[in-house]
Amino acid sequence: MLLHLSTWQEVEAYLQQSRGIIFPIGSTEQHGPTGLIGTDAICAEAIARGVGEATQAIVGPTINVGMALHHTAFPGSISLRPSTMILVLRDYITCLAKAGFTKFYFINGHGGNIATLKAAFSEIYAHLEDIQIPNAQRVQCQVGNWFMCGSVYKLAKELYGDQEGSHATPSEVAVTQFVYPEAIKQAPLSKEVGTGHRIYGAADFRQKYPDGRMGSNPALATPEHGKQLYELAVKELSNGYLEFLNAD
């Protein structure tokens, strides 16, 4: 059940059965010479929809732009500042908490979002109590990072070994190839790829990682791999969502 394809009456009826909602959240940032700029949002959205179908949960609109300031020296990348992202999430959850939602499960596709998401949750709990929304104390938020699922990580290591890397990875590129086979990109990749450098500002990031990859070889990706990774993520995160939904 997709929120944006539902009516308010359908949402009202849903709330009689469940107080949970799933939000895909990703990023709009460079992913190397062959990775789509929307990779993180594409993966999160596809997997969230699969989890929604498996658990009969409502799925909110994808939050496509996240915290990716360090990628903004590459054309096409868009980022929110952490403070802006916190306010966006606060406003989303405040509206829905007023309607009666209490369990917010974010399926995340971008590692750079994790710290800001956790900070946002603390801000949100305090804000809801401050404005005295009924049942504010019952509102809970949790993040499920699809790329950190144990089964996904294991398969990625089996398929790609050390060439998985940590950004523009073959695993995430494979999922986008499965979701959008018509958008598969080909480009020459240098054998030398940046790895192991600390992340600071955007200009420094581009200097250290000149083609946008971080220790990865996305040429290893295939749509077939993407299907396997997608199915593992949906299964594991469906279990995670249901545990979260049913916990006190």
C-alpha cells in the first residue's frame, strides 16, 4: 500500500489495523562512472516496496535527497545539510504522528544518512513531547540499512570479495540494474581506485576519489546478482519491520 496512491479514507482505515509506516530514504549523489546518481534512493525504494507488500504495511514517499555534502564536487549530486534533513524528518513525522502513526521504519540506502537519522530521532522525540501530541511517548523510529543486512553482506562478499568496496559498490549497482535494466551504464574503469581515505569536504573527497568510487569494482555487477540481493534484503528487513512493529 503506497501512501501517495491511497486516499485519506484508506489511510484512516489502515490506522485501525496498524500504526506502522515504512519510509524509503536514500540520496541523490554520484556513484562512479557506471552508477546511477539515484542509486541509493532507487535501492531503498524498491526494497521498501517489497517489504511493504510482504508485511501489508503502508509505504511513504521516497526521501530521495539525503546527507551527501561530500559528494557535491561531482556534477548532479544534491544534498541536504544535516540540520535541514533533521527538520524535514521532524515535519514528516509530526504530521503523521498527529494522524495516529507511532512506528516509523526507515529503509535506508545511504551510509551518509545514518548519523543524521539517529540525531533526527532524538530531536523528534523531544519535539513531539514539547508540542504535546497525544501518544507522543509511543512514537518510535528505527532505521534498517539494506546494505548492512547480514545476508546481503555475506552474498556481496561471496560475489565480489574485496572488490565490493564501500561506495559505488557492485552490490548496489546490481540492485539498480535489476530494478532498471534499461538504464544499465557502461564506461571504462581504471584499475587504480581510491580507498581508505578519511572523508572531509567535497573538494578533498573528489581529489582522493577522482572517479567517485571507493575501493569498488562495479563492473562485476549483474541484474541477476541484483535480484538475489533484493530478495535477501526484502526478507531480512520484513522480519526486522515486524519485530519493530510488535515490540513495546
